Amino acid sequence: MSAKTVSVKENILAANTEKAEQSRKLLSSRNVLMVNVMSSPGSGKTSLILQTVNRFRHKYRIAVIEGDIASSIDTDKITRQNIPAIQINTGGGCHLDARMIRNSLDTMDLGQIDLIFIENVGNLVCTADFDLGAHKNVVILSIPEGDDKPYKYPVIFIEADAVVVNKTDVLPHFDFNLDDFPGIIRGLNPSAKVFPVSAKTGEGLDSWFSWIEEMLM
Ligand code: MG
Ligand code: ZN
């Protein structure tokens, strides 16, 4: 990579961070918590968000921003639960950026919302480079993906506030060392929380729900 290429990337990221800071300030001033959920495709972002929405929908007002390269399949799953969802189609782009989120926030009545989930584009690589203005960044890793992913994609795990290990229901069928996994994450990121869960069976979700709710109270 040439020096020029590096500085262009730095400028893009600096502009992105500035926009993200504006969103974070706006949300904080309106008492809205925003959580950015990242993972590979198929790790369970939509499932975890739906479980969390169903747990809290009678107590808190929730909205979802859905990022996908194409389609509104996940947005349709959310709106079917009568939860407001905004679709962002990146048109081939492999991540969301702060401007897309800021534009989405401008269409929402923030006075009527307590909690916003962002479902990022399924991608463990560049999603982590772009601050979206969320208060917390969450990475989901599912058991079938393997316990070596924090070594292969360290940046996203280093920047995460919480790592959700999803699909613990299939643990017996895979060589995923769940006992040692929290230690691996601690080695990269000592302050990250680790939540082993099954969004399918509900196992382990109570600790995750408590972590979310502590931030809402
Ligand atoms: Mg999804
Ligand atoms: Zn990207």
C-alpha cells in the first residue's frame, strides 16, 4: 500500500469517526442506547436481536436498523414482530458507516425510542473499522465457525464490548473449546464480556439480557 493510499483511508476513517461522535452525542442527549451487532453471515445476529426485542418489548421502546448488501429479509422478520425497523441496503458495500446510521437516525422519532439495535452487514473484517456512533459494539461468534476466529480476525474482537458465543446447543458436534474461550478473549481484550448463549433454545440469554438492561436503567 502506498503512503497516499494510507492517508486516504485515514481521512475516510477520521471523517467517519466525527460523524459517529455526533450521533453518539445526539443519542445520549435523548437518552437512547444504541448497540451495534456484528458477526459473519449466519452467526445469529437477527436471532439474538429478535430474542432481545421479545424480552424487552413490553418494558422498553425498541427500533432496529438493518444493514444488508441486498434484500429486506431480516427487516421483514423484525417488522413482523411489530417492531420498527429501518433497512439500509449497502448495494454491494461490505459494511455500514456512520453517515448511513446518521441518516437513519434523522428519520426516527428519538423521543419515542429507548434502545436501537444496529444489525451490521455480515462480515468480521471491515465492519470493525467504522465507528457507527453506537454506545456498545457486540460481536457474535457461533460455535460452528470455530474458536480460532479471534486469532484470525483480531481487530473486531479487540474493539468489542461484548462477545456473544452463539449456538451453544450444537457444541457437542464441534471442536470448539468453550472452557478456554473466555481466556482467549481476555488475552486480546481484558474488558470484553463473554456471553455463551443459544439464541435458539434461550440457554445463557439471561446474562446477556442483564448486561443490556443495566445500560437502560
Ligand atoms: Mg441477519
Ligand atoms: Zn467493508
